[in-house]
Amino acid sequence: MGKRIRVYLAVPIVNYYNRELTQVLGKLLEELDFDISSRWVLEGKDVSTSPKDIFYRDISAVKESDILLAEVSQPSHGVGMEVMQAYVSNKMIIMAAREDSNLSYLLTGIPDAIILRYSDYKDLEEKLKKILKEVER
């Protein structure tokens, strides 16, 4: 068995945190034996960490990851910054968004990024599983 692939899971925390959705994504990544490099998002808000520490922690974790998986259905400054960091660091980028969400052209225009549109969590799991199983190990 080779090195576990590190996935940075990016989800909105401050304004649109969705615990159920985050848990669905985290569980799927664990079932497929990926290493989640941003495990703190599984718990929600970082009340005991300073904003500066969060910035450096998150940016470093994106740089050290192999893949960025971002839930982008709701606008989030932080997720947008993490997506841009993944882009400038030449990481694989997968963005999941509900079918009814309106995405920024800046996001949808990222070269080589995968945009996964889903109708419900079951649909998300099926489509994401198919994409992640194609990742070279």
C-alpha cells in the first residue's frame, strides 16, 4: 500500500456551516481511505483558535494536501481563498455544488477543476465516489 492521499476538505464554517453535509463528505473520504488534512472542519467553528492561526493552519494544510474538495453551494470567503491556494499550488480541485446553486464565474472558470453538481446527498456520494475512485494511488 502506498502513501495515503491527503484531501483538504473545504466547507463554509462562519456563515453556512452544514454539519450533516460535512459529515457525509468526511465519512465518504474515510471509507475510501483518504487522509483528511482539515479534520477540524468535521467539528465546525474554531472558537479557541485565533483568526491569524486559522489562516496559517489552513493555507499550510492546503499546500500540503494532494486534493482540495470544496463544497461551494454557498458563498464563503474562506473556501474561495482555499480554492485559490489549491489552484496556485497546482492541486487537484473538486468543487461540489447543489444543482440549484449559482456559482461565481471565477470558480467555474478554474482550468482543470472538476465541478460536481448534485441533487441530494445520495447523488453527491455516488458522483464523488466515482471521481475519487479514479484518483491515481
